[in-house]
Amino acid sequence: MHVLILGAAGMIGRKLTARLVADASLGRRAIERLTLIDIATPQVPARAPFPVAAEACDVAAPGAAEQMLIGKPDVIFHLAAIVSGEAEADFDKGLRSNLDGTRRLLDAIRGEMAGHPPRVVFTSSIAVFGAPFPDAIPDSYHHTPLTSYGTQKAICELLLADYSRRGFLDGIGIRLPTICVRPGKPNKAASGFFSGIIREPLNGEEGLLPVGEGVRHWHASPRSAVGFLIHAATIDTGSLADRRNLTMPGLSVTVAEQIAALRRVAGERVAGRIRREPDPVIARIVEGWPRNFDAERAGKLGFTLLEREFDDIIRFHIDDELGGRVS
Amino acid sequence: MHVLILGAAGMIGRKLTARLVADASLGRRAIERLTLIDIATPQVPARAPFPVAAEACDVAAPGAAEQMLIGKPDVIFHLAAIVSGEAEADFDKGLRSNLDGTRRLLDAIRGEMAGHPPRVVFTSSIAVFGAPFPDAIPDSYHHTPLTSYGTQKAICELLLADYSRRGFLDGIGIRLPTICVRPGKPNKAASGFFSGIIREPLNGEEGLLPVGEGVRHWHASPRSAVGFLIHAATIDTGSLADRRNLTMPGLSVTVAEQIAALRRVAGERVAGRIRREPDPVIARIVEGWPRNFDAERAGKLGFTLLEREFDDIIRFHIDDELGGRVS
């Protein structure tokens, strides 16, 4: 089979690529070709057991989506997006990339792949929900996003479902939790500290905490996120009926629980590298974010969270990113 | 103030126009100008106490929306849409009119009216919801439309809310119940019989009933619908916070209850003109439709249903459309 990853240069895209290269198959089918696309040319993995093509392409550019489909992919992972902060700061850019780009992709699939609808796995976001919230947000909760990013994701979910209902494609939208621990450098995302307070102390650096320890949020490890994507690509979509979008499982933990887990896994010396530096702007943004979900539907459909407690999330990070060692 | 009605030639548009001409004001402000727009030139009402312009224009045509805004309307009623059946039969036409047309309108407002955001009253639909349903659908229920029409309306709701949140306009989306009794000729809409079994017998004609009498649905009179539009145009939108779209009040009644009401209001002779002609296709379509809502939020915000029971809906029709007489 031919697999296409759109947004392959991002963190999740790179981890998904590595997993597909390691597995050499998706579900029960062998992978025969892999195409990696992003705004900048994604890196081609070494020693892949199948041909890998990498291309720089902007899906929102006219004709680009049609070009991407020439190789008739069987499975398309659509991970490409302008992130939340940027979509909020630059309204036109967010609309163009997150909404118009996805629409162009879906329309190109409809036009170019009629009769052979590919599986389309779309990464949506818990940002489709907006406060005030119930204690645990069910899949049946309405979408009242409080950001343009969340609005654009919610619209893409609706398009994905309708294009699937009409048989133009075979779509599934998965709302990922906040991914923790995100590897790499600190970034300016308002959510960055959830990873930063773990990642930086484990690297021997100071981790800044801009909010109170009572703040609760919804997390999943990169390992789990990749597992969700693989499962979404291989699930029998008949089991979804016409409800093609769903919230993925996660762990609902407070910052205090994150810190306690870090202390248990890496010791007081590491946990002591967290520095409290309250930032009222970030605190206010985070106030509007979801804290907890009831992801019962995803669980019944076989989406499995690999971590049982936040300690596991930290251990996965140490194993996958730090070669098992803590500074 | 200057009021613009987009979709003014439709049934609701005509009734809204008549109401504005009769009132000569909207809320506490006098109407100074009224502009009526539709695909075909709307009729200009006689004896309006203010200038009325009527134009044929397709909001989905490039540049058309900008042209409409030259007169800087203070309030825009956006009622224009391809109906459900047509949007399902012709996917491209529905997308173009119901989604792209609305997007063009919102973008034109953003571009042309910066600093003077108009009130935009958008008629959404209960078709944003899709079965299976709870007994009474709350405002907090998710949007999983089962038609392209419902998908397009749900997307426009999301855009309306985000453009409002950003201050580009001051939007409110109202999900109208099925309007009953629709005046005029029978049409081919799957929902047509809900009005037809009342309207045709009252006209001395046979009314066809294609479904069982146990079918329950959600109705409001044209009078109530116009009242909702007026209230939406004049409400303090601060009370909506960022949740700009809401389900309007209605009556949840079964077909048997409709028929019993017709018998009470117009007698056995009229009710006897209903002919059962089961149509499994229509029965299956209607199976997926909402039956009942909890419109508590709209009630608290002052949206008032004028009818207390289905008998009132029939009486309004007799008064407004039949000069008080039954054949």
C-alpha cells in the first residue's frame, strides 16, 4: 500500500514516519511506498524497507493537492496545520492553511480519486471545545471553540464527516490530547510549560511554571499519539457510522500531579529545577482550556492509551528521547 | 437605521419584510432604509414608510457581497440558502451557496465594514443535529449533521461565532424549527407534509400523509419565526458571550396531535380530507430527524414562542393566510 503523510516534518509526523519504517506495514498490509510532504521538505528516514519520497508542498496552493494525489495513496495522514497561537495571531494565515488547505485536499480527493476513496486520518484537537465545560467533556458535547484554530479544526471535522458520508473518502478525525512530553526546544505556545516543566529539568535545566499547581489538563504521550494514528488508519470505519470524529483517550492530571510524578521518577534534585514564575496572561489562556474528558467512545473502538499514570509519560520520554538517562 | 435582508424573496423573508414595513422600526430605532436582496429581485412592498431598494444578486458570486455592503447596513438578516433537499441532490450547488456564499459575506463584512461591525442575524437549522438523539436535544448537544445542508449550516455557525469573537461583526445564529403551517403550494421537501396535512384540508383539498401518526417533530409558526428574527436583531449580544448560535423554541407534537388539533379547530369535515399514503422513502428520511428540543437557553434570552399548542399554529394560519375563513 501507498501511505502519504501531510505535515510529515512536524513532531508527530516524524514519529509516525519512524513507526511506519519500523513496522513496514499498516494493519495487515505491507507498505510499498511512503510519501512525506510538508511546507519544508521532510527528512527521508534511513534504511526504510520501502521507497520513500519527500516533497515540499503547500496544500493550500491551487493545484497542489491534486499533484499530491498522483500516486493514488491508500492512506492519507493529514497532520498539517498552523498551530493555535499562530492561527490566533494571523487570522488569514490560519484560515488559509487550516481551513482552505484541508478543503482543497478533500475536494482534490473527491475529484481525483473517485471510486477509490482513500482512508483519511485527520488530526483534530480538543480546541474544538470551549469553556464553560462539564467536569468531564463527553463526545456528545457541543463545539464552541474559543480560538480560530479550534474553529478551523471543528469545520474540518464537519467537512470530513460529510465527505465520508457521501463516499468521497473514508475519513476519521481524532482529537488529540495535549502531547506531553514534547521533545525538542521550548516553544512559545501557551501550553509549552506542560512539557517544559518535565523536559527541561530532565535535561539539567530550569523549567518555568507560569500557572498554579492546581491547573488540570489532558495529556497523552507521543507514543500514544502515534498509536492512535495507526489505529485510526486501520480501524473498520463502519463502526463509526456517520460520527467520524472523536476524542482520544488521555490522562487528566494537575500540575501538582505532574511534579509529584517527576519527583518519583527522577528524584527531588530534578524536580527542584522547576521555577515558579506566574504569568497572568498564560494563566488566563489556560483557564479556558479543557481539563478532563470522557473518552469512552474511543476506548470502545479500541483506541488505547499506553500510559496508565503520568509517571509512565515521563519514563517514555526518558527512554525515547534521553537514551534512558537523566541529567 | 439601514436594514438589509438577504434571501428576501423567500417565505420568511417576505413575512419579515412585511413586519418591518408595519413596525417602521427595529427595537427602539426607526428604520430609514430597507434593502431586499435575493437571487431573483424581491417584490417591493407597497406603502413602506421608508425607501426600499430591491436587487437580484448572488452572494456567492465574486465581488457581490462587497457590492451589497456599499450602503453600510446596520443590521443584516442572512436568510439566503439552498434548501435541504437541493443541497443533498446537488453537492456543489449547496457548498457554493450555503457555505461559500456565507463565507464571502462574512469576509466582505470584515473587509468593508471594519470599525462598524453590523448585527448579522443568520438563520441556521435544527439540521445541524443528527440522530441518534436524546429525548430532548439540549443546546449543548454535538453537531453531527446527516445532510450536506446541515453540515453547511453548522460550518456557518462556527464561522459566525469566530468572526463575532474577533469583532468583525456582531453575529447571532438562530436554529429555526420546521415552520408550520408554510403557506403556498405543496413542495417536494420531505418535510412538506407537516404543513400539507393542515394547509390542503383547510383549502378544501386532499392532504397526503406519507408517515405514521406517531411521528413526532418540532414546529413553530411563521409568526413566531419572524418574532425570533426581530428579537435576534435587537437583543444585547453580550448576553450570548461567545456562544452565538442557539436553538429556537418550538412545539414538539406528533402527527396524531396535529390531526387532533385540526379536528378541534376546523372540524371533522376538514380533518377528514387527510389521506394516508405511506411512503417508505419519506418515512426513512424523517426517522433521522429531531423530535424534541430543550430550548431553555433561548427562553431565558427572551425568545418567545407565540403558540401555546398546535391549535394556535392552525388558527394563525387561518387568520394570516385565509382571511379567517375555512373552506
